[in-house]
Amino acid sequence: MTSTVSPMSTPSADDTDPVAARHRPGPCPVPAQDRGPVGDIAVRVPYPDLLAFVTQVLSARGLPADRAGSAAEALCHGDLTGFTSHGVTNLTRLYLPLLDSGRCDPRAEPRVVADRGASVLLDARRALGLWAAAEAMDLAVERARRYGVGMVSVRGATHFGCAGHHALRAVRHHMVGLVTANCGRQRIVRPVGGRVPMLGTNPLALAAPAGDRPPFVLDMATTVAPTGRVRAAARAGQSVPAGWLQDDDGAPVTDPAAFDRGQAHLRWLGGDPDTGAYKGFGLGLLVEVLSALVPGAGTGPREETAEPAGPDDDIGFFMLAVAPGCLRPEAEFRADAADVFGALLGCPPVRADEPVRYPGWPEDARSRERRAHGVPLEPALHREMLDLARSSGIGFPEPVRPTGAGSPA
């Protein structure tokens, strides 16, 4: 088949069910990220203005307006939720270089390679992953609405930002979303017991409704930490916890700059073989199977390993949407989900000032607080965005003005 995929209609800017959002309990804490690595205070800018700025920057690189907006939403999700290593810091470090080098085609139109109803194979044709993944999940949701399940497998793509953002698109429709992505031909993590890198950090995410509470969102790399967090620590002059990196002999490394010097490499979730490293390694391979072998995307493990790093080209995605409402009454599913996650929140805590929370709850609270009071950008990143604005001829948002004592700015 040679038909192209037309852009899906984009839901509201909120990452989740807008009706449920009005009833979510819990505080909106001012996050610790409001202070930079040396105690300097972050600069807050209004979220809609930041979103508009990123959209204009991407549009100026040739992306159609609707897809630039979708990509900007995916990128700014990192800053809203606190996954800042996957936020606008990557605009100049990752996405603009991809576009400027020609490795990413701003006008790419994904092509349907195979369509079997509940499952579809797409060739992204070097599209920007930030929007291509969003459209792929929207297509999976559309098929799940008809068949109860929708699977869209994608090859030929580029980096897509936070996996959780794309999984959450299914939650907007009261569905469960599962997203995996490999790192194309990039090889930066070694098999357990190996001396040569053969895989990427291979992230996965699952998002599910939780009734009138924040959705459950598990968004994780299969290594202890993603490369973005390691490099962010290096830029900030900070050390990383023992257990993130190790040298060739297995000794812990806490200098994050050693990673890009080739003197340290990432560890799998679980750490050592006797504490569960094969679980992280196995999850990394699970992602490689779903994201690369199923669609025929670039793979990390190969016999020729002369250039271990390799480019993260021809990335593969796996998008799955499950519609419980097609299998049993949707109201029952939503009520059961509310009971499950409500019970977790009600679990007696070890410490009264540290209530039990599940993955997705803190990020939702942080996102709501930042939508209301502005998105904090560390001073160095703020200066970087001002430089980009000047060179692009695009105005950057004015900072949120403090409102007095206790202002989140």
C-alpha cells in the first residue's frame, strides 16, 4: 500500500481526561526544580507562550503548523511533568540538529506499509518522532475503538521525546496505552557481562485511567537512568549517584562527564546480575523485539561493532491502545480503576508526611501547578532559549512576574 496517513485531530492540550482533571484531589506542590544546580532561581514562563514559541521554531524549520504544534506539545511535556532531560533542553541539542542535518524530513508523510484492521505497519520516512508518534497512537486509538485493540508499528522514525506523553493520548479516550521505542542503530548499553555496547536505553511507557484521580503513567528507560539525565548532570557540574554508571571493570563511576569520554557506561535496571540486571537487560530486549523486529526498524545488536555509538536513525515504535469498554461496560472498568488507585493512595504510609503515591500522580500535580504558575527553566537554559529566539527572529515569552511572598516564581 502506498497511501499516506493524514494528521489526526489533536485533543485538548491537557494530557488527560479534562473532565476527570477538574476533580483530581491533592496539592500542586512547587517542585524542587525551581532552583538550579548552584542554588540559582529558575525563570518561569507561561506554558501557552512556551508552547507557542517552540511551535514557531519548528514551523520555521519547515514543519506544517499542526504537526509543529503537536511536536511542541510532546517536547514541552517534559518540562511540565519534571522530565526536564526530555524537555525543551533538547530543542537545540537534538531536534534542530536532526532537522538541519537532513537526518529528519520536516515534510515527511508516513506511508502505510500494511493494514490488517486492528494492526497497522507504518514507515515514518524520517519524520520527526515528536509528532509521528502522536499520530501513530491516535491511529491505534481509532482502531481500538473499532476492534477493542489497536496496534500501530512504526519504522523509519526519529526520537519522540517522553514515551509517557504518547501513552497518555490513549487515556484521553478512557483506554490503556502502551508505548515502546528502541534507539535505532544506536548502541550505548552493553549486554550483561559484555564489553561491547549493543542496545539503546530502550524506553517504555504504560498509561491507564484511574477514575477521577491522576492517570497511572509508568514512563521509564530500561537502564537505571536515561542518557539525558547523565548529560544534564554533566552540564550542571554535578555528580550522579553510584549505580548509574560503571567502568570497564564494573567499578562505580559518579562523574557523568566520563560517559561521553568513553570511560563509563550505563547500567541496566537491577544493577548487578545477582540483584536483577537481567531484568533490565531483558526489558531492553523486549523493547527491541516490539519496536525494531516487529516493524523492521534499525536494530542495535549486530555482529559488526566497529562504531559502538552509532546514529539513532531508523528508530522503531510500538503503539498499543486497549479499549476495555469494548470488552465490558466502560463504567465498570472506570469504577474498578478508581477503586484500585484509590486504594493505593489510601495505603497507610510509613511516614505521615510522605503519603503513598503511584507513578503519574506527582507528574500530574506538577503539570497542573506549572500550567497555572508557569514552567521553570534553569537560568542557563533560559539564556539558551533567548539566544535561539534572537537568532530565529522569534520573540521569547516574558517571565512570569512574582506575585509576592510565596510566589512560585
